[in-house]
Amino acid sequence: MAYTRAGLTPSTAIFIIVFTIMLLFPKFEDPDFYWHLKTGELIVTTAQLPWHDVFTYTNSGHSWVLSEWLSQAIFYLLYQQAGLTGVAAITALVYALCWFITYKTCHEQLKDEGKAILVVMLFCATMGAIAPRPHIFTFLFFAILLHQLFMFKYRASDRGLIFIPLMMAIWANAHGGFFIGLVLLAVFLVAEWSHHLLVDNVGRIETRRLKKLSLIAIAGFLATAINPHGWQYWLYPYHAIVSSGDTQFISEWQSPSFHKPFFQYFLVVIFLFFMNMIYARKKPDLTELGVSLVFIGGAFFSVRNIPLAALVMAPFFSIFCQDLSLARIFKQPDYTPKSGFSAFAHRIMTAGNKQVGGSAPLANWLLLIASLFSILLLYPSRKEHNSMAVSRILPVAATDFVIKHNIRGNMFNTYHYGGYLIYRLYPRQQVFIYGRTDIYPKSFITEYREMYRGGSNWKQYFYKHNIDYVLCENLSPLRQLLLNNGDFKLVFDDGKHSVLLKDTARFQQLIKQYAPGLQTHDMGSIALSSSNESEG
């Protein structure tokens, strides 16, 4: 590796590129980011932790779990110093570190920079673009913990184990996904102890070292109780995911839809992973099979778990592709493909570091400069596209209208608008609902869905809340039901988002000023739509 240390290495160039892409193209259209940012503001400006829900009038005062207070404070402190750019920077850094740590784990197995880069790019691409939310820290800590376990198992290195309890304590205060680290430790230890007790001595870890790791894992588990809620926090993952119904209501907790190209790519990656494992000379042990299956299974259960599966598959793939042979796949001892994809794959698997990843430093600099130049050329158009995406998904102009005209009262809002509305309107205005479904009774969520969809009992549930105005999408069934009912008037419509005011004396001036033209336009659109449907 001496020839790559003299200058910029391919791995460094690639991770700089990954960081730059994530920095310049953040996902600020994610509405949940905004209530996390507002919570961080409350924590920093008051120097206190909010123990109760303060953002909704429908659930005000209900106790909530401070599962992400540390990351929320970090987001706001960066926002305070550098605005949204500071938040984008920490998100990009964490994302790039996930790639880098996974690369280090793969490189420890392959001892080949080029192959390690290819493996990381193949698998970590399935992580997609990550929104600036506390769950990014779960991905980072997971990658660190996995790297340490690989060093323990495959390099017989116990260095760094002592820091696992400290990391688990920080993780527990940064994001509720800390339990994923405990699952990883548990599966790893159960598999290794089973191998130790039930299988032959080949590849077995010493009893002394396994006992040491077991004690550290227990210490890590106990360390997660160092949080504002103590040991009761251990029940939070169950209440937040299973008991609250998040898995049925929130899209990222749904199973992946394999009609979409991104998830189809994920399926291809899984296929390659198991093909590699099947045809490698080395057969998987209980740990390699068990850990892989647990987290790949988790990815099929929930889209949100796909990045975890990617972080697991990459290093295990590296173990089995070290001695993978196309001759074994095609059952021909002296098989050497001459052309096509097979020949390309053969060259990749047999090439040394110099041929694949050991380019001269000058070439690496040219790669970096050309890539950054291309990204900067793309940036203006993508920035405009991202800005349009934010305005399309979030009610930016509608919220401006509410603020401009000082509209107040009991608001009904679309669920995924809630986080952004909290960011823009709190404390002058509380919302009806937002992204923390774990703080609401299941009956409330059921009522909300009935209202939003215009179910048979929508009037009963809607009017009991004494709603003064509505901020929703144009496609919301509730919007048209209220307009048909006549007691709410449309005063704002930007083609995507609407504001409807209750037809009462307090809003008469705004209704007279904005409603007539919008009502006519809206009814005309409905008539045109109905006519088109009839013709169709």
C-alpha cells in the first residue's frame, strides 16, 4: 500500500464525493426533520428537557419519551451557527462516515483497496439518500459496533471493546434505535456461544474472550439506562413501533414495494450476496448466517431497516468473496472467461489492488476534480428541483398565508404537514397532529384517518374538536366534503395545498377578500374534472 499513501487514495476521493453530494443535495422535504429542529430549539433555549407534548392542542400535556434529545440539541446548535447548511453538513458527514467505516471493515477482510471500494459502493448504494433526522446516528453507531465485532471475531482484536458501553449510553440518548445495537450484540453472542459449545473447534473463539465480550455487552445494555427515563426507556421501542401502530401508519415502516427500481436493485444485491455465500469455498458459520438473516429479514419487514441490512451485508460479502472463483460457479476447474460480463467479473475478483484500486495519486486527483466539477455543474438545477420538491410536499406558501394574515385557532392539518407547521408556527399556534404517533392513543389515530378520508363518521369526529381552520392537500377528501358542506370557505389554493376558514364572524373579512374567486375557480375545476370523467 506504500504507493497509495504518497497521495490521494481512491477511497478518500470517493468519500469526499459522497460527502459533497449529501451536503449539496439534502432532503429537507422530510417534514419530521422540522419538529426535531423545533424540539432542539426548546431544549437549547430553555436549558430544559420537554417532558410533555407542547406542540398539539389535541394532546397537550401528554407525557412523551425523550428518545432523541441529544441529536435534536445537536441539530439546533448547528442550525443556530450555520443555518440549514450546518444541519446538511452533519448529515453528510455521518452518512460518509457510515460508508468509510464500512469500507474499513471490508478492507480488513479483503486487504485490497479497490475491491473494498467496489463492495461498499455495491451495498451502501442501497442506503439511498438519508434525511436529516436523529436516525442517522443509529446508522453510524451500528457501523461502528459492527466494525468492532468484526475486529473481535476475525482479527482477534479486543481493542475498543471497552468503549462499547459508553457508545451505547450516547446512542440511547441520540436515538431510540439503540435497541438495534443490543439486537446485534445479542445475535452475535448467541451465535458465537452456540458455535463454541455445539460445533467443533475450527474457528472457535476462546472462552475467555467470549466471556469478556459478554460482560461488555451486559455493561452496554445497562449503560442504555443512563437517560432521562432510566430503565423504563427499555420499553420505548415496543411502545413506539408495535403498540402505537407506527408500522401500519408510517410509510417508512412499511415493507418495501418491489415494483420500484430502487427496491428491485436491493433485491439484486441480496441475490448477489447469497450467491457469493453459496459459491465461496468458505462456508458460513452460525454468526455469519444468523446476523445476515436477522438484518436482511428486518429490511423486508420495513424500508427503514434497509440501510442496516446494507451495512451488514457489505463486510460479510467481503469475507466470502476473498476466494470466490468463477470456476466453482460454472463447475469447470480451469474455467477462465474470455469475454463479456463473466470476463469482467473474473478480472475484478482476481485483480490486485494496483489494477483495480491503486491508481496513481494524480489519477485520483483527476477523478476527484472531475467528479466535483460535474456535481457543481449539476447543483443549480438540482437545487431548484429540491426547492420545488420542498414547496410541493410541504405547505410553504400556505403557511406564509396563515402567518401573513395572523390566522389563529384550532387548526386541522394533514398528518405529514405537522412537523413543518410546528417549525413555522409554534408557539403562536399548536397543531392537530404531527409525526409522533407514539404519543397519541390508537383511538385518536383511527379518528384522524376517518376524518381525513371522509369516512362514514367523519362529521362526528371533526366537529367535536371545534376546528376553526383547515390546512390540507388539495387531494384530501375532507377538503371537498367541507366545501360541499358549506360551513368552510376556501381562502388559499396554490395548486397543491389549501387553507379553509370556518364561515364565522371572526374570519369574514378574509373570506370576503379571498373566497369568491377561489370558490369559483375550485368549482370550475371540479366541473371540468367531472366532464372529463364522463367523456372518458
